[in-house]
Amino acid sequence: MVLFRVFAAEDAKDSSSAPRSNTTTSGGHFKAFPLKAVALFLVFVALATVLSFATIYRSRYFDIKAAIAQPMASAARLCRGGGEDDDPDGLARWIRPPRAAMHNMSDAELFWRASMVPMISKYPFKRKPKVAFMFLTRGPLPLAPIWEKFFEGHEGLYSVYVHTLPDYKDGFPPASVFYRRQIPSQVAEWGKMSMCDAERRLLANALLDLSNERFVLLSESCVPLYNFVIVYQYLMKSRYSFVGAFDDPGPHGRGRYSPRMAPDVGISQWRKGAQWFEVDRNLAARVVSDMKFYPKFRDFCKPACYVDEHYFPTMLTIETPHLIANRSITWVDWSRGGAHPATFGKGDITEAFLKRIHGDKKCLYNDQPSTVCFLFARKFAPSALEPLLNFANTLLAF
């Protein structure tokens, strides 16, 4: 080890008596090291050592932290519905359904967004088709408990959408299937175009979920007639959509036709049908994106032409007659006469009554004879809830 002896600048001793250093001057004498330079050198060495240890520690700390954070972030993505490849620029952002039914889109923006249809029919991801249950109501859903029982245990196979009066606020608890399922709504008046607007609004919101394959329109007075499994299989296996459409030559059919709808709609193409329909994804997108027939019915079908009975049946008969079954799957009773079907209360709900609904009609299902023709029924008053729940485990097989 080389030893250094430091001399003060004012020291007058002969440099030849000093020990030799590794550094010499050109004249052969040894050069002295200033005290400040040595002190700075030692400080530099100390700092370099400390920084080296700090860098090693920091690298190991953040590597461990990243190793912990990555699976936690992946788990969080899975919990909110995303996948392992859920990145902002990946496919997940396009296929994930909206987290909430409420949004800030206008009808024009909503319909435009919902009308986007892939031209490739095969999905590039694992898709479990769902049934969208769309409730068109003024406000409360008094029969909600029977629907809760109907949906129980079948999560991931259905979606729920509720259209109410715009200022109505529901009080469903977080555990309910109806919790926060209200969509942005507007006033819908019976027999007017605003009613069809509400139906299109429900379809458009449901189309935002790419997993929704079948779309059922229901009211607050509707109940299911079979358990979820039967309803799901019936709809998913059907080659047709269930839209009633028939030619009524009388005053309540062709009598409502306006010649001003020609040439887009001729009187021989004019159809009438039940408001409560069921359609597949293809027809739902057609209804939402329609710009041809909508203005005709808006301008020339006004009371006493009730547009909700004619618009969709006529349009779909003209454009896709081979895709509709020409019947409804919602049972109603018109035997009492009048502008509205019969309403049934607590005293009407008996075993014989429900059996009569189940076997009330014969029909075609996928072009074959069937006795299962109705999956839903209306109109039921709130007082019918208790007896309906009593029959849920037996006649309705929930």
C-alpha cells in the first residue's frame, strides 16, 4: 500500500527528505497531494458505494412489487368482466358489455352505435348467447318477485333492460336483477310513435351487449309460463323470430292504411300484429337502423291508426317474411272485448286457469306442430303475485 505524506504549502522543508510517491514532477521531485482533493475523493467513493447498494435494493424491490401487482391487476380485470388481454387497444374493449344501463348518448347516437353489425358471422372469441328481457313500463314492476325467481341460478344467460317514465326512480336493492337496469327513457304514449321509439330504444340498448342473441319485449303485467331453461332453449333453437303479422281486411286493419305510404308500403303489404314481440339479433338491428319505413309510419299512421300494431309487423313482412313465425309467444285474452285485453287478479289465478293457458292453442314451431305456443302471459294485476308465486314450483316449474 502506498503511503502519502501531505505537506502544507508554506512548509519550507526540503522535498528530498519526504517519502517517495507514485507521482513525480518532470524534475524528478515528488508532487504533494492537496488535502481537499483527497477528502473529495473519499467522499466520492463513499457516495458511489451507497448508490450502488441503493440501486440493487431498488431493482429487487420493484421487481418483487411488479410480480405481486401483475396477478392482482389481472384478477381485478377478471372481476370486472375483462380477460387476460384486456388492454385499451385490444379486442376486450369492443366486446365487453356496458357496465351500466345508463349512459349519456342521445337516441341518434345510440341507434347509430347499436346499428353497427359485423359482416363476419363467426365470432373470434368465446361467446355464450343470452336472452335480453326488455321491460316497457311506466314505473314500478309489481310482479318483479316472480321474475327474480325465474332468473335465479341462470346468471350469464340473460340481460335485463327497463324503460320507464324519465323521472321514475326504482328502489331495487343491489342483489336484485333489476338493480340499475333502467335505460335512458322518454315518455311513451299508447298508440303513438313514441311507443315504438321506446321499443327501439330498448332494442338499441340491448344490442350494445354483443352476447345478446334474442330480444323479448315485456310489460310490467307479464309473467313467464315456464321455467328459465325451457324458455331459453325454446328461443335459442328457434329458426324464426316471433312477430305476429296478419292481413286484416276490416276497418281496424286495412282501414287504417294511408295511400300516402305508397310506394314504400302498399295496401296489400299492410299488416297488423301484437305489440309484444320477440326477435333475434339480426332483426333487432334491422328495426333499430330502419330509416325507410320509420318516417312513413311516423307521418301517416296516427290515431285512430295505432302505429305500435302496424309498424314492425308491416316492415318485417316486407323485408324479411321468411324470418318471422307470424305469431306471438305472449298470451293475452281478448274475449271480453274492448280496446285492451282482460286483466287478471288474485281471484282469477287457479290451477285450472294456468293449465288452460298452457294448452290454449296449437301452433308450429320450426315448421313442426307443437302445443307449446306461449312462453309468457299478460295482463296480471299486482294482486295476482301471491297466488302466482304459490304455483311457481308446481305448474310453472321454476
